[in-house]
Amino acid sequence: MSTLNRIKQTYTELRKIWAPQAQRQTGVTREDILRAVSNVVRSHYDAASTNRLREDWPFTSAVPYTDIMQSLPKLIARSRREIDNNGIAKGIRNTLSNNIWGEGPVVQSQIRFKETGEQIKKLNDEIEYAWARHCDELDASGQSNFNIWGKEALDTIISSGSVLINRAPSEKTDYLKLCYQMYEPDILDTSKDDQKIYQDINKPADQVLHGIAVNKKYRPVKYYIKGIKNPIPAEYMRHFYIRYRPTQVIGVPWLHASLPDLFDYRQLKEDQLVKSRILADIVMWSPNDAGLWGDAAKNDDGNIPWEPGEIIKSKDKPEIIQAEGDLNATLKPLVDRVLHDACAGAMTSYMAVSRDMDGINFAASRTNLNEDRAGYKVIRNWMVFTFCQYIWNNFVYQCVLEGKISLSLDQFLKDPYRYTRASFLFPAWDWVDPRADSDAMINTYSAGLNNLKEACGKRAMDWRDHVDQRLDEYAYIKDVAKEKGIPEEEALKIFIGDNKNVQKTAETTDKQDGSDGAKKRNEN
């Protein structure tokens, strides 16, 4: 009889014998039995079953605060420790940080006329000049500019789950009286948390979670900071983290799912080192009737100290326990599996972190790289929407207040959105075969499937600046050619290049390096 049929039969028998008198004596009703049995009988999802095969699978049904609160301090501490002591963990953080933020974006103001949609060049130029001055001074500690400071913020988010930035006026900056202080989430005073948290998310209330006072919509109102009596209003403090659940108000370290694997990796490596040292300590025995293993050879603990490769002489042959020497056969597959799981849990691939291309062909590596970069773009867009745009909005508003640009406060307050539009251009990633990608870009541009804005944007350049620069170069080359008596056609070859010579040089390079690059490009 199947388990399901057995449960149904038991339930039927219980209904027959469960008299109303017994219900009054025990307080257990037929409905109670029905609910208990239906939890098993009506389980539609296998992952939710609680049979004997999955009875040791733990689960919780709590709000985000309850799930995170008790674990967060330990998660942060272990995440930082692994990054400080584990090369793979540090490699994961650096891989994410370098690909998501890298050298930072080039920021361009995008203020346009309402009527025509054309950019207001004068105002955009003023704002971009002001930004060039301000981005070197926005760090209150004076240690970083915007691009370096942004990478520090992302590193903190990866290792600690979130970062807090306090906006405050400064009298020490030369240009704008505006700078920021960066804090790790440990600075939040969790002793202010409400003792009775609403468990019903359908009836939210004003409360303090993780040291953050939130309103009924879970929007931060103020932040309680350790050592500071009065909380800092959310108007001045900003909290950056990736939210995975709607009522979550603090982030968790990005390595949280990988920490067990990272710790196991370090333990496996340590075990291998211990085994190798045991092998190195194996001694050679030589018989000797004189018996040199006397009390004089023993140390204070009563043991005989051995040195690697030492020859021990004794009357009786000692029993040597030799460690297993073939470690790679059993250890390497296990270590590889652990590292793959650790990298996958941290939103990147093992190949991207380890640079291990053993057994990987060109097509597979590029497919893997495309998947990684798709994930990086999602997080980069989040950084632009939350972090970059927040810093830019404050900057433009401060410029208006201090009269750094030709825009009045009344004009700005009528439509702040219009005057804070900007593009954050990150350099495109380079491929292993840049010439093939350059050819593809030229072909799509010639076919009308691409444009200068998109092509220049991938290189973090403004297409208007690019056109102006090219025209300046063209005019300069023509003037020099005329002055030196060089035909204009020859001068143009210097400006636009000779396509035939370029193609010839590329083919020669392929033959010289032996890579057969053209064949690989055609195959893939």
C-alpha cells in the first residue's frame, strides 16, 4: 500500500471513531486531523514535502528581519575573514568589482530643450566642468576621487552586504561645500530595534529594524548610529544594498551562499599541506646494536624529535606509519567542485575568477564570458540607478545653490528631474579577438545598424566630442600637408588609414604569431 493510500485509510478510520464526546474531552476536532493530514496529502510541490527523506532539511517562514538579524553579524565577519585570508574569496570580490565598476564611468550632463529635445550645450558644459572639479573632492577623508571612491563603496557592499554614505557640508573643500563619509553597516545601532516586530506584512507599522527607522512603506526615515545620541535623518544618510525581498531593509554579504564552500576549500588545502608535511617527516631506519634510542634522545615530552630525511639508528625496528602520497587523484576533483560552487554562489563563474582554461575551447570561453557580463550589466545598472544618480543629483543641486552654473534655484526647483539627467558611460569590455569585433562594428555601422553614439559610448566617449576631435585633427593634417607640400590624398591616408595596408599587416601578424586567428574567427 502506498503512503498516500495508507494516510487516507488512517484518516477514514479516525473519523469513524472520533465521537463528539471525545472531541469535548481532548479539545481535538476532526478539522484538526484534517489539517494535519492535508499537509502531507495535499502537498503539490516535492520541495515542500516533509517525509523521512527530507525531514532534516531545515526551513523558516519568517519576515526578512527575523531571518537576517541573528545571522548578519556572523555573516559579515566571516565574509571579511575569507576575503582577507582566502585567495579565491578575494579573487571573487576583485572580479566582480573590476567588471562592474572598473575605472568608473565618464559622466555626461544630458539637459535638453523641451521644445526641440536638443542638448543645451552651454549649461551641460558648465555642469561637466563643475563635476571635474568636484569629483576629486567629494570624499570627506580626502583619499579618493569619485571613481576610486565608487569602487571602495562596491567592495564594501560585496563584503558586508551594504554601505552607508553620509552627506554633509564641508568647509575644507575648495570648490563645493559638499562631501560624503562612507560607513560600513556595523556602525548601525541595533539596540534601538523594536522588540516586537510585526509578523504580518499586511499590517506594517513604523518600526526600527537593524538600527534603521522605517515608515509603514518600509522607507527609511532615520538612522541610529553607534556613539551618536540623535539619529541621522534619511535626508542626509543614504543606504545602498541589493534588495532580494520586498520588506528587506538591509543587505547581506554577496558571498553568503559561498562562505561554506570557501571555508571547505581552505580546510581541504590545509589538510593537503598537513599530509605533505607528514610525508616529508618520514625517516629512514638503520639497525644498530648499540641502540641510540636512549633516554638522552628524548625531549621533555618523552618523544624522540625527528627531522625530515633523518636516519634513526636503533636495535629494534620501529613501526613507521606512512601517509598516502597520491593526493591529486582524490583532492583535485573535490577542490574543483567546491570552487565552482563557491563562484556560482557569488554571481560569477569559476573560469572568470581562476583564469583556468584547461580543456576549454574558444567558443565555450566566449559563451561563458557573455553570461558573466550579462550579470555584471544588471548590477552595473543598479549601481547607476541608485549610487551614481544619487551623487549626481546632490551635486547639481549644490551647484545651483552656490551659483556655480547659470541656472537659478527657481528654474531648478520647477523641474529637478530635467536638470539632473545624465549618462554614465562605462568602457566596454575588450574581447580576446578585438580585431574581429572592430570589423563587426564597422560592418554594422556601414549597414546602418549602429551609430556613433552607441559605438563611442562603448568606449566611454561622447560622440560629439569625438567628431569635434576628428575634425580638428583633419584640419590640422591638411594645414601641415599644405605647408610641407604633401598631396592632400597622401595626407588623408594618414588621417583615415590605408585599409589595404591595415589588412595586409593583420594577415602578416596572424602568420607570425602562429595563432591562426582568422581560421578560429571563421569557425566560431
